[in-house]
Amino acid sequence: MIKQSRVWGMIGWVAAVFFFLPVAWMVLTSLHSEADAATNPPSLAAGLTFDGYTEFFNSDAWPPLINSFSASIGSTIIVLLLAIPAAYALSIKKVDKWTDVLFFFLSTKMMPVVAALLPIYLVAQYTGLLDNISFLMVLYTSMNLPIAVWLMRSFLSEVPKEILEAASIDGAGLITILRRVVAPIAMPGIAATALICFIFSWNELLFARVLTGVVATTAPVYLTGFVTSQGLFLAKVCAAATVVSLPVLIAGFAAQDKLVQGLSLGAVK
């Protein structure tokens, strides 16, 4: 058993290094000059510089970053406010035909996103919501809500029914039960769901690329602007990609304990 665990441990380390190498290479390339970054093969001994980061922050990068934060955080909060009561109704106080409801939520993710792009664009055009961060927030909410309901349902299924019954006997209403009983117990699951929704919203490119122009441009769309007719500025792209990746990495690192607990909370035993 000890040798087997060591073998699996080594496999885990090899897999971790395999996935970490491209990230490390991106960060290293971002610290090179454009001339050194364009060499083939790249030189590991090239001098380091922060010119790529300086040019990134001097090129109006803050508005797209703020837009991404606004759309991602705002949509995540709305998703949680809607998903928790829905999951409560589907797992604890089950409504009639709750399995059909779950299938409906799942079916909304079966259609390719690009198939809905034209209708959504026309709606945004006729309602004057093109290049509007609020409209993008609504789209991200609708995209992440089915996933959040499914995740939260599995998490809330683990909440002891006895505690909820005791709170109900004591006269607690639905809002009180959700806020003071369900939320503290399911906090790891809520944190895991929030992190997943935040990552999906932060990384979304297709809708943001088509539906935004200048005012509501997000960070992923801004990254595509570094690929110009003059060529690919590799060091600048790597610097920009590193900065854009940091919020997700920081959020994941800060919530790693809650994330592990949340993902294991709804696991099949």
C-alpha cells in the first residue's frame, strides 16, 4: 500500500508539473523583451524586464479589468441569490416533478452558445443594450444559473433535515432558515459554486467579443487586441495574460479550503 501510494503521488506530481510548465513559461516570457521573446528557441538566460507589464498598464487596461470584475462579481452574486432558493426547493422542500425541473435546467446547456448568438445580438441591438455591461451581466447569470442550481442541489442534499425541522418548529421563516441555518452549513458548497461561476464569467469571450465595443469591453476581449496586423507582440501578450489570470488564481488560492470541502460535500459516498 505504501509503494502504491508513492506511485500515485509521483503521478500526481508529474501531472502537476506538466500543467504548470505552460503557465511558468508564460510568466517567464512576460519578463523578457520582445526581441528575446521572439527568439527561436527562446533563451532562458535572456535579461528580465518589466516593460511588458508597464506597457500593459499604460495602454488603458483598467477599464476592461473593471468591466470584467463588475460583470463577473455581479453575475455571481445574482446567481447565488437565485440558485440557493431554487436548490432548496429541489433538494429539501421538493416541489412536484422536481426531476423534470432539473432536466429543464440541464437542457438549457445542451444548445451551443454560438447558436443563440444572433438572436441575443438582435435583442441587444433593438433594445439599445449593445456595449452595455449590465446586459453582459444578465447573460452571464443565465449561463451560470443552471450549473449553480445543480451544484447547490447536491450540496444542500447533505444538510441534515433534523436541523431544518427544528428551526421550522421554532418559528423560523424561509428567509431566516436560508440565511441562518442553510447558508452557514452549506458555506463550502456556496464558495465552490461562487468560484466556479466567477471563473466561467471571467473567462467568457464570445458574447463579450460580439456584444461589446468600447465602453463594456472585458479583459479577455482586451487581450485579443494585442494581436495586430503588425504582428504578435509575444511579451506584451504574456504580460497581459498573466495579469488577467491573477484574479482567478488569487480567488482559487484564497478559497482552496472551502473549494475542497464544497466539492467533497456533495460527493457520492
